[in-house]
Amino acid sequence: GEAVPVAQRGSWTSFLKSIASFSGDLSSLTAPPFILSPVSLTEFPAYWCERPELFAAIADATTEEARALAVLKWFMSTLKGQYTSRNESMGSEKKPLNPALGELFYGVWPDKNGRGQTDLLVEQVSHHPPITAYVIENRSKGLKLVGHSAQKTSFSGGSIIVKQIGHAVLTVKLPAGGEVQYLVTLPRLRIDGLWYGSPYIELSDHSYIVGGGYTCNIEYKGKGYFSGKAHTFKATLSPIHSSGDIVVEGTWHQNSKITHGGSGSFHDVSAPKEEVTAVGAEAGGEMGGMETRKLWQFVSKGIREGDFDSASKEKTRIENEMRQRRKDEAASGTTWPMKHFKPLGSDPVYEKLAVLADITPETEDTYVFQDNWPATLRS
Ligand code: 0T9
């Protein structure tokens, strides 16, 4: 692999071998320094709102069709950040920090041009397997996205295949009273370029957005499929109670246009995105010990500055501390309490909406937000 520093070639090769002979939770495998990211997975839910004005715009739609299109446009516009931003900022996909149980991340996108303030709250609700639960809310616009994210990984043909587990539900308060909910499911990922030490993500299969009188089936293709172009998608938006599909086609990391049932350009993510501002939850906006940027502070610093010795020492210290915490809990017959969510074995909203688009599985568990925002985000 050309992108692998000479001194790390041996450890990269053995890392790839361990991936190949392993399936399940990749997050716990030790990887060579050059591929480590200083950012924890608890920060990833922020990708859902890095174009806050597109999220806010969902509230301004006045017809079911306009609302379904606004939801699709917001969703499509998050994908570039979700799946290519590490390549842009760090040169390739990197291995994120594996969050500790109970790790927290809070953030905000401030009000601008009347779009309203948008708040973010994330909690690591399981360590083994890793599960991240999140809420994004724009209160003034009556919009709330609640979801959770986990992965099942396997290795095939030199690539890592990532099946995303979890879904999100977007709740939109209607100006006339009442609300409408959209189920958002997640695409499958393939991580290519491993051999060369410069991994990148391609999306495949389908994901869905269902609700508000519409189903939307989004099909993902990459290089070597029907278009031969990387990061291609085709979204078919269908009204549930009438006919007349709207089709959108393009590349999710660039732009798209309406190719059926209308015309004109659809989404375009060439303009810069807006990163979330991290907010501490303690008094005075301080960060507590379980808040991601405080917990990983010195690991991240070590990785950023190329001081992998201190990064690795500090990481071991955190992991040992967490191991001890689990032992103490086992000894006292307690478990780490979730701070913001309650687990539920099946999600009634998912079940109601998944059948409308023939989504499998028909049932999924969920994490119910307890509506306990820290005061620092709500003052
Ligand atoms: C939810 C996203 C997810 C998380 C990451 C697969 C992955 C962990 C999960 C799915 C977000 O909404 C979107 C983007 C990137 C996904 C990560 C990419 C990645 O490589 C990791 C896995 C666990 C690895 O770190 C594999 C080993 C690594 C050396 C390859 C770069």
C-alpha cells in the first residue's frame, strides 16, 4: 500500500489479516497509528445537521409533496459529510475512537437568518456492541430527529462491508396542529482502498424515507455499476395514496436533478457545510468527564500531533478505567444508567412505517429520548 508509512507496512498487513479473519465488532481491533482518527464515533451524529438551513426548511413546506421533497433534500445533503468528510479532512477514511459506555456529546448550531437554533445530544448507550443514540432538535421550527446507530461488519473481496443497524425518526410539527413522522433508514457501506492504505467509503443497496403520505426508495451505486460513476444514487419518491412518482438522480457527494415527474436541479452540496459547536453540559458550559472531547482530550492530542506513545498510553488508561468500572458494577449488581434514553425492544413508529415500503426487518429496537436536555443548551 502506497499510502502506508514504510515503518507501519508490517502492522498494516497484519491488521488487514485480522480484519479478514474476523467479523463483528471491528472497533475493538488495534490499528496502526497512521489510520487512527482523533474523533470519537459519538461526534458522528452531527453529520445529520451540517446544513442546518436545509433541516429547518422542512418546517416551511406547506404540502405533503413539498415536505417529502424537503426531507429528501436534507437527507441527501448529509451524505457527503457522513461518508466522505474524513477523506477531505484527513486524506482517507480513518478508524474513529471507539466510544466508552455513557460517553456524551452535546452541540449546537446557532440561529442564523431566522432558521432557529438546532441542538444536538448524543449518548453511547452500549459499548459492546457499540451503539450510539442521538437527538437533533430545532425547537423553534418544531423538528426533531431521534435515532441510533450500530454496525455489523464483514470482509469480502478485499473490502469491509458495513451493514448499518438502526434508524432515525424525524418528527415534524405541523403549523395547523398535529405532527407527521418520517422513518429514515440507512444505506450499506463498502470500505474500499484498504490494500493501498487509503480507505474510502462507497454506498450500496437501498435506504428508505417513509412517512407523510410518501415512500422514498433510494438506490445507491458506485463505480462499475450502471453508471460507472462513483457515489451515484437514484431516489424514487412515490405518493402512497395516488400515482405519480418523482425521480431524482445524481451523485450524492456533488449534486442531483429531478429526472421524472418534474425537472430542474435538486440538491447541491458544493457550498461549505457548518460544523457543530460543542457545548459542555455542566455549569458554565464546562465539560464533564464523560463528554467526548474531555474524555479523549489527550488521546486526540497525541494522534493529532503524531505523539502516538502518549496517545496509546492515555487510551489504555481510559480503557482500564472503564474495565474497572464494569467490574465494580458487576460486583455491586448494578449497571451504568443511561442518562438520556430508555431502550425499547421494538419501535412502534418503525413498525407502522416500515411496512409501507416493504422494509426488512419489520421490527427494530429503539432508544426513546427522555426529553432531558441539559440546561446549557436550553437557556
Ligand atoms: C454512523 C458513519 C458510520 C457511523 C461509521 C464503519 C466505521 C464505523 C461507523 C457508519 C455515521 O452516521 C456514518 C460513517 C463512517 C463509518 C466508519 C468508517 C469506518 O471505517 C469505521 C470502521 C469501524 C473502521 O474503523 C474500520 C477500520 C478502518 C481501518 C478502516 C478505515
